[in-house]
Amino acid sequence: MTAPLASEPSLWVLFRGQLRRDLKLAFGQPSELANPLAFFVVVITLFPLGVSPEPGVLSGMAPGVLWIAALLATLLGLEALFRRDRDDGTLEQMVLRAQPLYLPVVARMLAHWMVTGLPLTLLAPLLGGMLNLAPEARLPLMLGLALGTPVLVLLGGVGAALTVGLRTGGVLLALLVLPLFVPVLILGVSAAELASSGLDPAGPLLWLAAGASFAITAVPFAIAAALRIGVETG
Amino acid sequence: MKYIFDRLRWPDGLRRLWHRMGSPRWFYETTGPWVPWLAAAAALLIGVGTVWGLAYAPPDYLQGDSFRIIYIHVPAAYLAQAGYILMAICGVVLLVWRMKLADMVMATVAPIGAAFTFLALATGSIWGKPTWGTYWIWDARITSVLILLFLYLGIMGLRRAIERPEAAGRACAILAIVGVINIPIIKYSVDWWMTLHQPATFSVTSAPAMPPIMWLPLLLNVLGFNLLFAVSVIQGTRTEVLLRERRTRWVTDLCRQERA
Amino acid sequence: MNFDSFGEFLAMGGHGFYVWWSYLLTAVVVSWILVWPLWRRRRFFEEQRGRLRRADALGQQTEVESNAPET
Amino acid sequence: MSEPVLDISGLRCERDDRELFAGFDLHIGPAEAVQLRGPNGAGKTTLLRCIAGMHPEYEGRIELLGAPVAGERLLFVGHRPGISGLLSAADNLRWHLDLAGWRGADSVVTAALTRVGLTGYDDVPCQQLSAGQQRRVALARLALPTAEVPLWLLDEPFTALDEAGLKLVSGLMADRLAGGGAILFTTHQPAPELPGLSTRWIGAAA
């Protein structure tokens, strides 16, 4: 009765299309891209000023400071994650049309991670140097961030999707997701701390890797379900 | 999941019960007579357990009489976790079977569970003063309970923020499920973190081999608090049923009877 | 009985302050948990009663809104 | 009569605790268009969102070709354009093709833009276009090959369009009807000339 599509729908086209669109959107607004990174750097600058510029004190707290700053920078980028898409109606088109919704959600989160988590990870050793982080902790810190920030972005994505239609978004979002960030924070910091005291950081890093693979598999389903609610009526 | 469930061979009676349980009216009418009995049993158990624990159990050889806080701290801490798990189970039932009653239970459990979480935290902190000499210590158990309280507050905040009750229910269900998967991870990571920083912490509730005269009242109180929790969840859900079904015939009729 | 006098019972071996505060707090929270739904329920009935009375006074059909089907 | 494309029976729908309509039946067959009319607040938009699966507070049966409604078998144009203002018209349309997993070449995007009279505007960010032009970009989705689905749901497709735009959209709708599709739409303007068009009232003014 109706003409069939040119061919069977391609899942790869669906994934790639969403990724390409979101990256184009992100790079279309360099200021929004730079804001979380600038925030990350500014927060870190505050610690030597607010606590102590002593190299000994700084190196002790460097892993924790870097991780908490990364956590907050991630949180900062989350609020706008789905909001614009909801306002211009592209979110409802995505939820309606994409089959399965899982794929564009993964693409969306991947794109978001590439413009937030990835630059944070790359920037961290530089700032670690400024905080007198032990050189042998640099690699574990980066690995921890590389494995941990995807989890943060995904868990944060659930919160952002759940609050997408709400006026009180920002504060509520922080309350929803920060408690869920706790294990990532603990594992990430302890990897760097173990390494800086000359111990093997493999344990927490492996746990983070396990968490990341689980989160990448399971959490997009939760985000997709939350987005379905977000586009309903209103 | 629903697919598997629907294809299992359930006895007809069970299947009927499950479908009837979805009806808020059925819940309201069936559970009404239970409440006084449950409340009486809860009062009896808690009364005996508390008096026994306060007056008759011997003092702890290390902590003296301050250990008697255990008889409320442990039940509260247990219910704090059980309440969250109950919410997540209700969330699954709501998302898979669209059972409205599950949402009403979930909405009721959130503040009750949060209250018990607060209680666990407060009694733990008060207990900490004679034990550690300070009201607050970053002990693994207390820290996990604090995070649990944040999770409860998040769910309550989310429900308040979403205007349509139907959407609020499903949103909270998703959050509860994500949270319940996280709870053990949070707990183990916090435990591990604390042992990394302060090895051999003196743990208050793992007193070795309590004699029966000490743990029997604890058992009574745990059972009693469970019943108390059940009473308040049933009562709260009954009220929630009335509020949400206020425009149906049977609730209007009920209001008429109440007036007479 | 583990204590020799009522005074000793209250003192709880010097820890009375902590023990009694804990139990008092529990009593308050538990009563709040139990009373709150009952209070909500009473308020609900009062509201509905008011609505029904108004509807009756207007002499209209007494069904508040009869369109919802019975469950 | 052939099997209906859209089959709604006994639909009862609420919004904000208020019943919008009850016992609503609607059957639309292939190559049929139905214009939904009714006063403001009667529930026209809500009905469209119910059908699209974006308003769960309903009771009754909604079937698309004898099966529960699936988003990929319908095309929904709502009040929100579904077009990102920061991206160009071409990028937006390409994304709509990608959403459907469409493997074909990009040339269809240019063709769709030409069809709606936006030749040469492919790479301008949509927010720099006029309101009418933006509306045309949103409606260019109707000219994409992925629009060849059994059912179109169009909420006020003629707003912010000039005479030519109006003709354009009714032309696209006529093409879809000729292709065997079914259309359900709302409008406050007088309905365009379409083959197989009927009107359906909803709400108080019936």
C-alpha cells in the first residue's frame, strides 16, 4: 500500500547520523564547549588560594580536588543536554522515529562525552602538575578519568532526561545525580592515591572498567525510558 | 520480563489475585480490616522489645548502657534500606505491568523510608557521641546511610517537581531502579574507602556473639518495626488511593457514607 | 531487672542523655509517620464533604463528576 | 471498504485531570484525509499526541494497520518544528533521514528543499531564516522519502505560511494521498481542496 523505503533501515546510519548531528551542534557553539573546561580550571585554581599553596599539602589533595572539579564540570554540562532538543521538538522526533531509541541515545551520550569528559581527561595531568601531583599518579589519574567520566556522563544523562521538562531542573538534577557519582569518585581518587604512594592502582581501575562497561550497556535504556516520559504532553 | 512472566504457567488463582491486586479499590477495601490487627501486633512487639532492651538486657561490656540505642537504630537502618528496595520493586511492577497501585505504594514509601533513614542517621550519630566522643564521624556505615538519605530526597524532589502524577510515577520508578542497582556499589565502595583510610575501625554493631538476652529484644523490635512500617505504608497507600481515585463513583459513595 | 532503682534506670550508667534522646526522637518520628496519613485522609474527607454539600445545595445532580468509570 | 489505516474506538482521554473526550471513534482508510475541527481546548492536539504515543493518559483502542502504533510508521509534525535552529536546513533534513535509518544519497535533501522553495538555502543555519522559511524547512520533511509512511499526523500545518506555502503543503498532502497514505490534520484555516477529505468535529461544538 505504501512505497517501501529505499532499503531496510540501517542501524549504523541511525547511530552515525545522531553522532554527527550532535558533534556539529556542539562545535557550532564554541563558547558552550569551552565553559565546563574553563570552570574545571577555575575551580582547581581556587584550591591553592583557598586551602594552601604548600606543595606538600597540594600533592596530598590533588587527586581528590581534580576528581571533584571534574565531577562538578560534568554536572554543569548536563543541564542543557536535552533541553534545547526538547524545546525545538527534535527530541520528540527522535523518540518517535528512532527504532531502537537505544542507538541515538548512545550516540548522544558519546558526543557529549567527547566534548566534556574527554577534554577533562586530557587536561587533568596538566592541572595535576600545577597541584604538584606525584608524577607516577598521572597515568592512573588519566585512566581513571577516561573510564570514570563516561559513567558520570551516562548517570548524569538519566538525571538530565528525567528533569528535561521541569522548571526546577538545575538544583534537582544535582540532588539526583551527585549521590550516584559517589562510587566513581571513590574509585577514581583511590587509583590516583594508591599510585602516588607507590602502590598498584590496578584494583580500582579494573572496578572502574567494569562499571564503565556495565553503564554503557545498561544505562542508555534508562535514559531512553526517561526521555519517553520527557516528551509526553507539554 | 513481562513476556516471560505471561508465559509461565501460573495457577489460575494466583493469576487472578495478581490482576485483582492491580485494583486500588480492591486494595482499599481488603486492607482496611488488617490495620488494627497489624497495629496491635506492632505495638505489642515493640513494647515488649523496647522494655526488655531498655530495662532487662545487660549492659554491653565495652559500651555500657549506651548500646541500648541498638534496639531502635538497627530496625531503622534495616527499614531504610528495605524501603528503598520496596520502591524499586514497585517501580519494576509499574513500568512492566502499568499497575497504578504500585505507583501509589511507591509514592507512600518514599517519605516513610526517608523518615527511617533520618532516624537511623540521627540515632547513629547520637550513639557516636559516647562511643567515639563526637557526633559525627565519617564511618562507612553512617556515610552510606547519609547517601541513602540523599537518594530518598532525590526521589521525593522529583515526584514533587513533575506535575502529572502518571509521569511522576514512571520517572521515580526509573530513578529508584537506577538507585537500587547503585546502593550496593555505593555501600561497598564506601566501606572499602574507609578501611583504606582508617584501618580497624571499631564497629558498633558487630559486637561479637551477643547472648540471647541481648539479641532477642532486638529481634522483637525488628519484627515490630517491620509491622509498624507495614501499617504506615498500608495507611498511607489507602489515603493515596482515595486522593487519586477521588473522581470515581466508589470514592464519592464512600465520602457520602462518611458524611452520614 | 538490670537496674537497682528508677533513678539508675534513667541515668543509664551515665549515658542517659544519649539513650533517652534517641528513644524520644524515634517516638516523635514514628508518631509523625502514623499520624500523617490519617490526617491527610481526614482532610480529604472534609474537602469531599464540602464539595458534595455544595453540589447538593445547588440542587444539581449529585454525582461530582460521573464520567470516570468504576474501577 | 478496505482495512482502515488508523482505527480508533472508544477513546477516552484526560488532560490535567479534565476529561477531554470520551467514546471517540475514528476510522481513516488509505488515501483518506480527515480534518479535525473543534474549539480551542477541545483536545485536537492531545488526540494527535495520543495517537503518536506521546500522551499516555487515555483509555480505548488505537491501532495503526491492525497493530499497536509504532512511531516509525507515522510522521508527526507538531507545534514544535523538529528542526534545530543552530543547524542548516540540509543538516536538519539529513538527520531526519538518519533517524529512519535511510541509506540513500543526500540528493533527496536538495530535492526536498527545492520542492518547498528553499533552493540555495541548504547551508544557512535555520535560525537565520524567516519564520515562514523555518516553517518550510519543517514541512520539507513531508517531501523526504522517509515520509512515505502509512499515516501523517499534522498539527496546524498551515500556520505561518503564505498563499504559495499553503498550496505547497496541500500539494504534498495530495501526493501522499495518491500514494495510498492516510492523513489526520488540524487547522484553523479553511481546509484546502483535497481528494477524499472529510471533516470531523471534536468537543462541544459537535
